[in-house]
Amino acid sequence: MDTTFLTALNLAETNAGTMIGASRLDSRQYIESFSPVDGRSLGKVSVTTPEEYEEVIRAAQEAFVTWRLWPAPRRGEVIRQYGDLLRKNKDALGHLVSYEMGKSLQEGLGEVQEMIDICDFAVGLSRQLYGLTMHSERPGHRMYEQWHPLGIVGVISAFNFPVAVWSWNAMIAMVCGDSVVWKPSEKAPLCSVACQNLLATVLQQNNCPKGVSCLINGDYTVGKMLTSDRRVPLISATGSCRMGRAVGTTVAERLGRTLLELGGNNAMIITPDADLKLVLTAALFGAIGTTGQRCTSTRRLIVHEDLIQTVSESLKQAYGQLRIGNPLDEQNHVGPLIDEQSVQTYLDALEKVEEHGGRFIIKGSSLSGGGYESGCYVSPSIALVTRDTPIVREETFAPLLYIIAYKTIEEAISIQNDVPQGLSSAIMTNNLREAELFLSSAGSDCGIANVNIGTSGAEIGGAFGGEKETGGGRESGSDSWKAYMRRQTNTINYSKDLPLAQGIQFDL
């Protein structure tokens, strides 16, 4: 296995997991990163101690005081340079993402491309942090609103997108004038060190306050230091609904802000007017891309009863052609799950499907031997179930796809919405009325609703996030930048009088 990409990214056998800009703090207590691809150790990353955490927060506070006064376009120039550096290191970082997390090399490279794209977006945004001007009811007055940097933004990211989701938050927050403290998943810590190494180079070259970008590492106890800290006004957290409840409760107790992007239980409705060629491609990638470990992975196919047999047979044939193995080999379609615990969760879900009366079209299993020595490989599953099957309401982070029959489009939309999560959704149809109904207020209740494309994947230009137990947060494009700033309404009196609002008289 060629691992030259590790040295290309300045990664060593042991790495400091706590960084203030380019300054490294090494507690000599480590977490070890093992690749789910082959079980090999990639290296160690030091765990952030409470003392190191305090040093990080003080540095981030000091950096914010200076950084917020830099003109936004100047901050954007720093992000532009980071995007250029990512372009130069795309191949190495893409390989690291693929090897440490287990997604296909094409998806690893695509994730780095998302980082580059959000840098480009943030550069443009640096000249478009617009406010509004309103007409005042009082003569000789002008009223307007403006947006100011918020402070320290804490970013907690998940293993499945170990670099992109941080960049969605960090690049926008930094352009807005905030400093950022990143707590990545302990299941992919080397990716965070690599990203911070690259960014630190740019920060030094531009004489930026060194604490404008900081890194902490460790398990949930390190994350709890961040979420419970009153000095951190915003926590952006990506992960499970269970994790989101804990983060949301902790931050709410101190009246802080949260931006939560949590679980998805995404469905695709397939109508009689669907183009079945599009259906097969969208459903296949949606269900098995990243081995079903995307928050936008397709979990449910809601299929018109007249198409159940056709769709089932097409998918069964397509699944039979899938190649499972090392994701760095571009001939393979399906890589490993992140760890053995995830494998067991998947196998438990398969048992629950049968317990609740589901029928497998394809029943997957764990794989061992012959290139599967890491213990993290599984084969995908497809099951015919009803909308009332209890496990269908849960998110299983694995390649498990449910097929549910429906009779009317109204019933299909009802099934689509009848889960606690509300991230991504799709309808496959060439019927204008069906498409418009799905996109109407009587249609999908998700944050993302697509027509004739799948549930998985999103462009950075649009706001990303979902409703209900998905958390309600929005990241990336559109006006998501407002989450990282504070709104201020201003009124200027340029007259010689002092009229009160609502016509109130107060004469002495």
C-alpha cells in the first residue's frame, strides 16, 4: 500500500492533535487511527487536555478581537489562497480521506473538491455580506441593519465527511470575521491535522492572528468542553440525532446558538411516469455510495405498486454487479464501513427487518478473508417492507435499502414524511403535477427536495440541512452565512428634533 500521501501532508507516526494556527500542543496522550480498508495503523494524534483547551480558547478569543476588524475582502483573500493550496494537494488529501474513512477514491477526491468550491463561494461572499435599509416612521431618521462577526465558532464534525463539513462551516465563519475551533471525529483524526497543517501555512504567510483557526482532538469529553463553554456563542455540530440532542440541550442551557445537521432517513418516490434509467442510477448511488454512510443516503424507495416487481428486479441485477473491496481501487464500487461496531449495527438491523415481517430481495452479510481482513466490509441489502415496519423509522448508517409500495401520490408523500427525520427527499417523475405537488407546502417536509435526481449529494451553492430531528440547521450556500453573524438594527436621527416611535408624546 503506497502511503506517500501521508508524508506529502506532513503527517507523521505521532501528530499533535491540538493546534493554534501552526503552533502544536502535544499532550503525549494519543488516539490511534486505523484504516477500515485494511486495518492498518495510519498514525497517532494527541488528545486535547483541559489545560490545552484553555490555551486554545484564549488564543481564539484574542484572534477574534483582531480578525473581526480585517476588511471582509481581505479575509476572503486568505480563503482564496487556501483554496489554491487545496487544489495543489487535492490528490494527497483525497487519498487520505479515502484511506482513513473508507469511501471510494472518487468520493474522497470529490470531498476535497467541495472544500475548494466552498472556498470559492466564501471569496465571493466576502464582498456580499449585505444588510438592509428600511424607511423609518419618524421624519429625519434613517434605519438600517448590519451584520457583525459573532465570536468563536465551535465546529464538531462527523467521520463520514471528515474534511468537507468542517470547511463548509470554517470558511464561511472565517470570512464573516469569526475565529474557529474544530473538534473532528475521533474516527478520522488525521484528516483534521492535514487540513489544519495546510491552513496554518496560509495563515502564517498572511500574518493572520494565529488563533483564528484552532484544532482540538479526542472523544466526546473533549467535545463537551466546547459545547458547555459560554465563550463559544455558536456550536455547529454534525452527527446522529442522539448526539444532536445532547449538544442542543447543553448549549441551550447556556442560551448559546446551535447549528445542527443530524440524521437523515431519506426517501425517493418512484411514480409510473418515472424514467427508469434515471431511477436505477439515482437509487444505486444513493443507497451504496459511501457504503450507505452519508446523511443523505437513500434509505427508502417508495415505489408505485405497479412498478414494485420491475424496480426490484432491476436493482437485484445491478447489485449483483457491484464490486466490494479496497476503495482506493477505482474498479470497486463499495468500500468498508467505518468500524466493526458499525458492522454489528448493520447485522442487528437485518435481524430486526425479518423479525418485523420484512422480506429480503438481497440479504447482505459481513465479509471476511480475501481482502476483507479489516472486519469492516459488508455486502448491501434490499428489503421489501411496509410503512409500519418499526425499523424503517430509524436511520441505519449502512447499505440497507427498503422498498415500500404505494397506490396514490398523496399516499407516497405521506409515507415519505412519516419518519422523525427530514433531511433529503426526491421524486422520480415526468408528470408536472406530481412534481409540483411534491415541491409544494403539501409535499415533502424535508430541507432538500429534488425532482429526477437522487437524495444523495448536494451543491455548495444551496443551503444544506433538514427539518424535524435533522436539527433545522443550514450550512454551506445561500444565506447560511447569517448563522455565523449577529444582526444589529441601527437608527440614525439627522434631524434637530427627537420624535418618538408610535407617535408617543413625552413633553416636559
